[in-house]
Amino acid sequence: MGSQEVTTPVDWQGMNITVAGLGVSGVSAARALAGLGASVTVVDGGSSDAHRERAAALEEHGITVRLADAETLPEGTDLVVTSPGWKPGGPLFLAAAEAGVDVVGDVEIAWRLRGPDAAPWLAVTGTNGKTTTTQMLASILVAAGLRTAAVGNIGTPIIDIVQEGDTAYDVLAVELSSYQLHWAPSLRAHSAAVLNLAPDHLDWHGSMEAYAADKGRIYEGNRIACVYNAADKATEDLVRAADVEEGCRAVGFTLGTPGPSQLGVVEGILVDRAFVEHRHKQAQELAEVADVDPPAPHNIANALAAAALARAFGVPAAAVRDGLRAFRPDAHRIQHVADVDGVTYIDDSKATNTHAAEASLAAYGSIVWIAGGLAKGATFDELVARSAERLRGVVLFGADRALIREALARHAPEVPVVDLDRTDTGAMSAAVREAARLARAGDTVLMAPACASMDMFTNYNQRGDMFAEAVRELGAASA
């Protein structure tokens, strides 16, 4: 199947490395680098009991930890390894630039730690759908009999996986965020996909152009295939701008009938016109739309992207089908919770931005939409305008709900809106009750907030759990 990349060994012995952040990736990097003989100092602005506990565990391994100061560069630093979420313009990184010290992320370190016979990487990024697509890809690779793992911005830290050795895996399915790509200049994937591009994390990147450029880094140096979304021209533009190896191909995916060098859908069948011998005349059946769970349009697109990467690695068509059939999505991703009084309740708490929410809204006909939270600088006019005809009603909560309410007033003035004017956790039960009052038999109550959750909840998982609990309470009351 895939061939191997050549990597240049790095001598870490005696290097003075500063690791920014005591999170999962920071701890993983610190342990790995210290184990290779580097002198490691971890810095973090926190000083809670949890921070002190993690610091104590690292200090047992000879790692220096400096809490409550994440802005000062330790003297003598040769390299800074940052956790993904740290903003590039922070004082620590400005000090590193002034001192001529490189800053990289955990993905870059993992790439440098690989040996000459390391497993190739099939890489996935995009504004939405990264985790699902990466997990689908891993499921397909397993169905093909390959030793693999879904890693990166998902599950086990990628440094830990790489340290298992060159022979532990045949291929890795790697999810990469824009943050991770920003800090990974050396990464060269076997094949990679950008699923879609929409405004997100602009407060971190500074502009849509900078965000897109970081996403596009995933294509740099690709050897076999750059997979793009034929319905999202920005992803194809990133392929055109990439410096790839000779012979690397652009492969599109589409929900329509595919052209040559594309994967697409024909009469309910996922088909491949890219990795077949006579792609101008032939197509290979891969799977049925019904094999994808759930068969919502954007999830079909995820499946096509995963299939394209697997096919780029030489996986047979039957394994694509078997892998998609075996795959089950994580919780809070268009998850069916219950049917109560003829109304379907769907938890898509993972829809934390407008692009994800629009894809979720497009999957249903008549919807009572529960939305709101932290907007992260987003605007909602396009989302509402494109979804207005599907809305039976809307229930809003959260810190930035007024932005959605104003967009509804402009583009869907006839749709009834309940503004709960609440940001407390208990608002979820009230939202579900109000949604049930607005819904009719045959409708879908869809919790796809289009916003982040941290104004009211610990994370999107808690938000989804509380939605499901409120729906169960509703069902018990109507029984």
C-alpha cells in the first residue's frame, strides 16, 4: 500500500526545551523529550491544585515546572514546544522570536520523532467534521486489515503513538486542527483532506486568510492525493496553492455525480472515479448511502472524504463499505435522543459554529431549533437566511443569543422565537419544554447551538448530556 517517508533524526540530548502548557499534549511532549535526554522546563499560567498535582508528577521525572508565569522565556531555551491553543502573539512567543528561538507544536515534535520506517500519515482537517471523518477513516483502515489508530486532535496524544515505534502501525489516521497545523512546519503527509472552510477561531488566527492558510499547510509535501470538497472552492484553492510532490493528485468529493478524479453519489451509491484504472469511463461502487450513520448530507461528505484517503492508500472497495457499516459516531453529533409525542429530538451539541449548525439544519425538514451560547465573533445572517424555510420555531439561550435573534428578525420574521434570557445551566430544561410547545407531530427539535458552550456549560458534552436529560424528563412526564 503506501510507501514510507524518510525523516532526519534529531539529537535531543542536552537541548534546553521549554514546553508551554500543562495540558494533555504539553505533558506528553515534556515526558517524551525528557526521556530522550532533553532538559525540559514546563511553563503554565495556572496555579490550581490540579496544576500543582500535574507539576509534581512531572518533577518526579526530572522536569522543571514553573506555574503562574507563562509569559517569561526561561533563560537558555533552545526550542519552545507549545500546546495547540496558545495564541501566536503571546508574550512567551514574542520573547522567543526576539531571542531567535523556534516555536513548534506537539504534532511537529511527533513528526520529528518518527523513524525511517514510520507509518505514513493520512491527515484530516476542516472547520467541521474532522473527528467523524478521522474515525470513519480509521474504521475503514481496520476493515482492510491494517494496524492503525485515530490520533492527533483526538484521543491519545500523537507523540505517545509515535513513541510506540516504527513497526507498531501500518498507517495513522491523523486529525489536525488549524492550531496544530500552524505549529507544524515540517509535516508531510502521505495524503490529506480539507473537508470545508468557514469562519472559525478568527480571534486566534487574526483573519480568515490566516486561518485558511494554516488549514492549507496540511497539503504541503503530500505524495499521493490532496482531497478537497468540490462544493467548497476554497478547499480546492488550497490544493492549487500547495507545494506537493511530483505526481500527487487533486481528488475531489461531491454529493452529486462525480467527474473523473472525484468520489461522489449516484442513485444512493457512493462511487469512486479517482482510484480506478479508467477513471474517465469507469466508476467503482464503494458503499450505499444507507451504510453511513447518520445518512445526513454533511455526513455523507465526511464518508466520501474518508473513503478518498483510504483509497489513496490502496484500500479495496469492500473495506470502505465494511468500515462505514462498522462505524458509530461519537455522542452529541446529530445523535437521536428520543421520540416524544411524535416529535424527534436530536442532540448536535457539537455544532459549535454556524457552518456545523447549517449542515445539521439541512438534514431535517420541519425544525424547532434550540440555539445560542458564545458566538466567538461569528455572524448569523447567512445561516438563518439559508435555513429559514425549515424553521417551525426557535428557542434561544446563552450570552450571545441576541445576535441570532436579530438575524431571525431580518431573515425569518414570521418564525416564532422564544428568548429565554438565561445563561444558567437550568435553562436547558426550559428550552426543551418551550421547544416541545412549539413542535408538531412529525417535527424535529434540533439542539444545534451554532455557538460554543462555555458561557453556561463545562463543554459541549455537558450541554448535550443536559439536553438528553431534559428530553428524557419530558418523555417521562408525557408517558
